[in-house]
Amino acid sequence: MRASSGQFSLHPSASASSEVGLAVPQRSAAEADVVVREFHEALARSSDMAVAVAAIQALTTVIKNSTAQTMMGLERELKDAAASLQRCNPTAISLKAGCELFLRYTTRTSALELDTFSAAKKRLIERGQHFAETSKRARATIAELGERFIRKGATVLVHGHSRVAIAILRKAAAAGKQFSVIVTEGRPDETGLTMARVLEEMRVPTTVILDCAAAYAMERVDLVLVGAEGIVENGGVINKLGTYQVSIAAKEHNVPVYVAAESYKFARLYPLNQRDLPLERKQLDFGPLLPASVSIDNPSRDFTPPQYITLLFTDLGVLTPAAVSDELIQLYV
């Protein structure tokens, strides 16, 4: 598979659809373009817009604009639209999970019990809008919960650029807590440097270290705070490459590891090892000094098993890893 830049393509391409074994009917090509355009416009409106929330808003627009005359036809349109969005980046875990949750939430059977299709459609639009608004509020809810775990004078180690982790740190700083942050550099896409710039704007004392220095720095760390691309069924976490080794070092030093993630990132996945993850690799160039015959392996994410995670800060509450499976059942039933 070709290396992915992690960006979303503007249109679901034919190659992407064949890669996941899906054919796009000619009849729905224009509809696919519309939902993908809505998705990208939602992302463009705000740099803080989460990918899953943008997808949820785009799918709600599909319901509003639908010309279907039956619930079966509307559900088919929604499923086709969700498939089009997922083809923008087939390996994006939060995008897939957000689409699946939206479909499950909006098409529960109570809407089918209404007397007319127009009433049922109105109910689905209301549900879609409510789901989108709840998802947008998730970050603020998590910040309220997570801020309590940052003590005055604490040293926090963060890995990767997570907007929900930033929300927690911002909330703690606004509460007048004095703390410092150690940021891993986050090669090759320099996500740690992005995080460091945000923290500097917040006037939080910040130190950037090499990714490989996490264990070295851990003895002066009070807690580790990371985001997540996905929370899986056993309570483990899929996140930026390096999260696993940071968590191992933290456990060895008895440092708690807190994961901040919205519930729309809860995914019906059960990886047993790193090979079970959706494959995504990013470009990495070591320059002319590396012999051409030497291969480069640069996965973008890794899987941290639940035994290395202390607590998860979510909009559903503060959870132990063991509680995730129960929450997933509630979300999808």
C-alpha cells in the first residue's frame, strides 16, 4: 500500500473505492461529491473542527437534502454517504467510528414508529443535529473532568498534538494552576512542535525533548496526558506512534497515563498486537546518506494495551479501561 500523508482527498477516488472493495454507482456520484464537499467545508470553517464532527454534520445535511420517499431509501442514502466519506481516508479510525455511531444513533427504531415518513425524517434531522451538537460539546466536557487531575506544580508529559488534551491544559491554566509541560518532538510531522507553540501562547512553561528521551525524562514527570485516534473494545488506545513506548516507560516509573478522547472515537476494533491496526504510513526522508537499498518503515500510529492506561477522560465520564466495552455496548445498541 502506498504511504499516506494522513490528509483527506477532496473526492472519493476510484482507486480508493476499489481498495476497500466498494463500487460507486454512477447514480450516486453527484451525491457523493456533495457529502464530501460538505465534509471539507465543515473542516475548513474551523481549525478546531474534529474530523468525526465534520462527518456528522455532513451526514445530517444528507438527511435534510434527501429526496427519498421511504425510510429504507433514506437509510440507503445515508449508508452510501457514509461510505463516500470513509473513502476519503480509509484508515481514519475516528472518521469510521463517527459515521458508524451516527448511523446507529439516527436510525434507531423509534423514528420508524411515527405515522408518516415526513415526521420520521424530521425526527432523524433532529437526532442528527443533537448528535452533532453533543459531539461538539464533548471537548469542553472532557476539559472539565480532566482539569481536576492536574495538580499545582505538576509536570505533565504530552505526546502528539491533541486538541482535547490542549483543552484540558487550557482549562487548568485558566483555573490559575501553575504547572509545566514536557513535549516530545513528534517526528516526522513535528506534532510536538505544534503543541509547544500552543502551550507557549498559553504561557505554560514548556520543554521539548526528543521522542527517544521520554524514558529519560519520565523520572521528573507527574502524569502523562495523550489524546487518541481511537479507543478500542478492550480499553486500549490507538494513537500517534510512540504512545506505546511512552506508556511503558510511565508504568515502569509509576506515573499515571491519562487518555483524553471523545466518545465518537470509541471503535469496534479489537487489536491483539500492532499488526492488527489499520495500516497507515507517512513519508519519511533520511536524505542521501541512507543507502538506497535500505528500507524505511514509518507507521503513523501504534496500539497501547489497556494495562498501561490509568484512566480515560471522555464525555461519558472518567472511565477505567475495563469500562470501555460496556460503554461501547450502550453506544451501539
